[in-house]
Amino acid sequence: MPSDLPSDARILVVDDHVEMGRMLQEPLADAGWTVDLATGGQEALTLIRSRVYDAVLTDLRMEKVDGLDVLDAARAVDPELPVLLMTAFGGVESAVEAMRRGAYHYFTKPFRLDEVRLYLGRALEDRRLRAEHRALKQASQERSGLGALVGRSAPMRGLYELIDRVAHAAAPVLLRGESGSGKELVARALHVEGPRASNPFVAVNCTALPGPLLESELFGHVKGAFTGATSVRRGLFVEAHGGTLFLDEIGDMPTELQARLLRVLEDGEVRAVGSDASRTVDVRVVAATHQDLEARVREGRFRADLFYRLNVVTLRVPSLKERREDIPQLVEHFTARSRARNPRSRVTSLSPEVVAALGAMSWPGNVRELENLVERLVVLVPRETVTLEDLRPHAPVTEPETPLAQAQEGVWTLRKLEGEYIHWMVQHCGGNKTRAAELLGIDVSTIHRRERER
């Protein structure tokens, strides 16, 4: 048996002969696994629908509910859940049929316990490898972790510190900030930097679906629960078991679903639409909103008890207006990403004047708006360096006001004027501090020191 198997793997053994079940349960538990015993197919169906298992070992021939029924139920709940069957020689034909229907392996009686342990170990290892493959694939396709968050401004440095502290906590997290400010990236960073990183990160936008569909999406449904429910759906809470569920725009969740969400947060149990059975899940919830939830509570549009349950840990994601000094770095980052997606583009950079003009814009759509604008320029501009003339058809360009012009509106100390002028020159050079230092005739360390003092 592989030595790196998870020690918390949970296995369900199903046999209507109690002594046979116990004979299997004890040595498998000695191997380091948690082993539940079902003394019949019906009990097995109840357990499979109420708990999360990593493998199922079931007898094939049982009264009323047999091993094929257990197999079908297990695959309906989790298509990747390995099911291993035990059968007498005369049941080999049925066992072969079970393999066609997705069983992982079958044993003919009598069998050796070390053989059972071996194949269970392989099944668990295969399941782990598939999960790792999905995680690696997701990581290669999506940015995640603190490394995905771009910016060195004071608001972002404060956010990084909070993420580092909160990532390992189990409590729900509420992310607050304007639309487009990067709340999902922060949610992913909380997931990747914490102990659940190897497990699923599942995201859903609460405004994207009407109430009934959102309920089915979150909690799942049984076959025939409503018109169009032609198959079983596990639901996102079950898919996120062991990991993180990100509920974007939680403030727009219909009030009838808020009570169900509260129950999951308090009891760790979900019940599929149309089902009478609850299922235990282990999910960390990260919610996000741009709404004033306190106002919505006062208006009766958001449950106060749910708000208090979600508001245990709150992180505020700064708007782009609050972190303008990050714009040169963001522009460089988005330009590289856009070039990778559009390899035929001739654009390699945006001129310092363009970067300075972008730094003066209002950005109601925040980082998302900036990213979309940069990609538009990368796709459409037919030259290596994007100029102000290229920018004007796509954005309202106003020349950034110099520190001297701003100082004329009031009394500034010489030190403040110097610091603002250094900052303006860095922006003017597209964030290139070395070039700004050359133009100013100072050492680059002076720029770093004055930025820390701002």
C-alpha cells in the first residue's frame, strides 16, 4: 500500500452478513483508515447520501438492495468514488457487468485480506492522483495565491498581511469592495495560502442564476425533484467538500435561500432539493459583496443572523482609486498576459505618457476595467509602443496635473512638494524608478525612501 495515502481516508464496507463485515472492518481500520460498516444495501444508500467517502467496498449479492444498487447510488453521488465489489464465483457475470457500469475492481470469494488492502490502496491512490491532476490543471489555467495579487501600495501590503493571517483560520470570511476590485482573486489567495489548498476551490455568482436554479446549484437535487431534473446533481457544497466555496455577490442572494445557507454554516449539513436526507460537508465559505449589507439588513432584504455569521472575519479589498501607484505595475502585468493570449499582436509596451494618463483616470470599473482596456490596446494598436494618440479613441485622456499645479491651490511644504514630484516622475516613467532617478538626478534609493515616507 502506498505510504503517502491520506490518513483521514474514509471507507464504507457493506455486507449483510455482520460477521463478514466486521472481519473486513478491523484490519482495514488497522491500516490507518476510518471504516464505517453498513449491514445491508439500504443502510449503505443512506450513509453514501449523508457522508463523504473515499472508497466503498460492498458485497454484490444482498437482499432487496444489492451491490449494483450501491454502485449506482455511489456513482450518482460522486462519479469518481471508487467502488469495489465482493462476489462468490457464481456471481462473476454480475461482477463483470458492474465493471462495465463503473466499478473499480471485484474480488471473488474466498479472497485474501492483503489483496483487499492492496486494491483499496490503489483505488485511494488513483483518486488522490486524479484530484491532484485537477488541482494542477486548475492552477495552470487560473491565477491563484498571493502571487496573483499585483501591487505594492500601502493598501495592498496591508491586505497581504491580513490574507496571511486569515488563510489558516476556519471561520467564514466576508470580502467587501467595489465591483471589479479583485475580490475573487483574494478569495483564491485565501484558499491557496491555507490548509485546504490541495482541495477544490468552487466559485458561484449569486446574481447569475434565479433563486430556484441557484438553490439547485448550491445544494444539489435528486432525480425528479422538479421539471427538468433528469439526473442527480451533487451541488457545489458537496463538490467543494474539504475545500473552499466562494459565494460572490452574497448580498443579492434571495432571502429564501439565506436560511438554508445559514444552516450549512452552523451545522455543516446540506440537503439536496427533493431529498429528505442531509449530508455532512466540510467547506470553508468565503463570501463577497459590493453592497452595504448593514443597510440591506435594516431593509429586511438580508438576514441579520446570516450577516453576523458571515461577518466573523472581514477583509476590505481596496478600489483602484485607492491604489493608483500600483497602476504601472498592473499595466505591465496585464500587457504581458494580453500578449500571451494574442501572440500576433505587435504591442510590447505602453508609453510612459499613456501609463501616466491611465493613472489619472477615475476607474469606476476598477482593476477589471483597466485589464480590459489594456487588452483592447494590445489587440488593436498596430505598433510596438502604445501612444496617447492610440489611447484617445478608447478612453477619456486628460493630462495628469503636475504637483506644482496642485501646490498652487494651497500651501505645501517644500518636502511635500519634493515627495509628490518624485512620485509624479515615477508615474511619468511608467513605474521605472531607475529611469525616474536618472531624470531627477538622484539615487534610486532616495526614491524608495521617499515612497515609504508618503
